[in-house]
Amino acid sequence: MKLFEFEAKDILRKYGIVTPRGDIACHPDEAEVITKEIGKPVALKCQIPVAGRGKAGGIVFASDAIEAKKVTSNLIGSTIEQTIVSSLLVEEKLDIVEQFYASVAIDRQARTYIVLASTNGGVDIEEIAATCPEKISRYWVDTTTGFGADTAEAMLAQFDMSKQDATSFASILHTLYKVTMDYDTELVEINPLVKTTSGEFIACDARIIVDDNALFRHPEFVERTSFRVDDTPREAEARQQKLAYVDLSGDIGIIGNGAGLVMATLDLVNLFGGRPANFLDIGGGAQADVITRGVTLVMSKPEVRTVLINILGGITRCDIVAQGIIGALNKLPIRKPIAVRMIGTNEEEGIQLLRQAGVHAYSNMEEAVKEVLRL
């Protein structure tokens, strides 16, 4: 679950990390009022779950309240990185001396958390790694002992920083690890973490991603469990229906049972020159109504020209899958070409049902992919 910037900053403030003065505006008049209250130039920041929004025009500065109102009028309702802007974070423009980078993320290969710090902030960490690798300090956490302030200071010893700056930076790194533990995050990032002319360290921008598997421990997010800020409309609909669905950019609908099988199907379609339009995993043991909802969802996507269904029947019964497919086809006003690869439990019964309904059915995966491309 990706949080908006203002939500991430609300959390950081609870832990004592300083953030710029500001508030959320959903209307030009609100931006004008907030800017007057701040009493200095402001940054107007589109609240969208997209990295690099500044380069895409999602962050605009205004010198006064009148200009802030005008900028907000242009940004609200606009589309940036394929996302409609519905709110802005109006913040004071900071007098920045230096920019840093700080984060705690999951290193899946190392199977632990990694703390990252850099004296080059304001750009993607990948860009820092490519251009100035010596300016990144990394620490892999032993979760049995944790990550303390002393360890954080030792991380920063490779940088040419004053003792006071190193202490401030280390305290923030230590705090980010606390946030990670308390909120079960996959990522907590401040970029840039800035030092102002007053010598204060301030979180200028922040990102937090909470692990979906831990949401049951966080009742404050209960209203967000069926919605993600980066969902497409179809992904949001699928989430409400409890379907594991992801939109992709192609024109061949993909449905399968089991994430590994669906990903293998995506790869095979790509290998044969096709472009998958989605990922949809109906899971193991799916009943006919789940299949019907899944097929209906995929076929309703305008970009989809054909649909490939790949079923490996174990606890999933092929005849039940066939009934679900037929149920969807009978409901849909427009029937798009479809090919089904089906093998396993009650395979013969399932294939017979599909053939009676005029649906191409195969037991060979490559044949099904070739057929859907032909269709």
C-alpha cells in the first residue's frame, strides 16, 4: 500500500522528524488560504503515487497566494504520469544548503532490511549508484540486534560531514528504522532530506510503502484495504471483487490459476510476439462464479482483443472452470475470441463443455498461445 506524501509526512512528524509547514488543498481557494498562512513562497506538490513527478510537472513553485491559486487551478484535474491530480500539498519553499538521501528498504536477495544513506539527494538512488557510488553508504540489518543510533553514525563515517550534521543525519536514519518496524513497511524514504540555512534537517519529500500482508495490524488503514492510490479503475474493481489483477499495456487478456503459472504464461506470450493486457490469478480451487467474474473483468477491458486462459487443474476442477467461462460468455454483450489451455482434474469433462460452447480448448500450452495469437 503506497501512501501519499502528506500521509508519509504525518507519520514522520509523529516520530519527531521535521517536515515543511503546509497543508492539503483540493481547491484553488484552499491553496490561496494556506499560502497566506505560510506567508512566504510555496511549493505546490501534486499528490500522486508516482516517482519523479517533479520532472513531469507535478511540482510547481509560487511566490504568493495569488500565484498559488492560479497554479492550483491548472494542476487540479490535470493528468500527470497517467494519474489524475485531485489534491496538492502546499508547503513552504525551503532555503536549502545541502541535499541528502535516507531510506530503509527490504533487500529481498539478502532477506533483510537495508539502510541507505547518501550525501547526494534529490535524484533517484539508482542515478546516485551509477554516477557516484562512493556517495552511498549501505548497512544490512541483523534484525535480532536491530539498528541503533551508534550504528547509524558509523554508517556515515565515510562521508565528509561535521559531527553535528552526522549526529542529526544518524538520528533520522535510526528513526526511519523505528517507523519501518512499527508500520511493517517495505520502504521508508526521504529524498531529499535537506539541510536549511538555519542548519536544520528537514524531510523535504517522503515515501512510505506498507506491506499489504501486515495491514491487519494497522486498523488506521482499514478503509484503504480495498483501494490503492495507484490502482487503475479496473484494478480497483478487481480488488473489491477479491481478484488478483494487474493491468498491463498489451491487447491479449491473460487468466490462470497460480501466480507462477500466470507469469509463465505472460512470458510465453511475449516470447511468441504477443503483448499481455493484464495479469489475473484466479487462485487454487476457484469456483465457477470466480471464473465468471474474472473472464468478465478481462473481456470488458477495451484494449483486449483476445483472451488466453491457462489452467493446471489440481484442486482446481477443469469442469468447474469451463462452467465459469461459459457463464461469462453468456453474460457478455460482446464475445471476444478466446483460447483455453486446460489440463488436470476433470480435464476431459471441461474440454467437452468448452467445445460444445464453441470455445477452442487445448492441453498443450504452446498450441494455446499460438492459437490466441492467430485469433
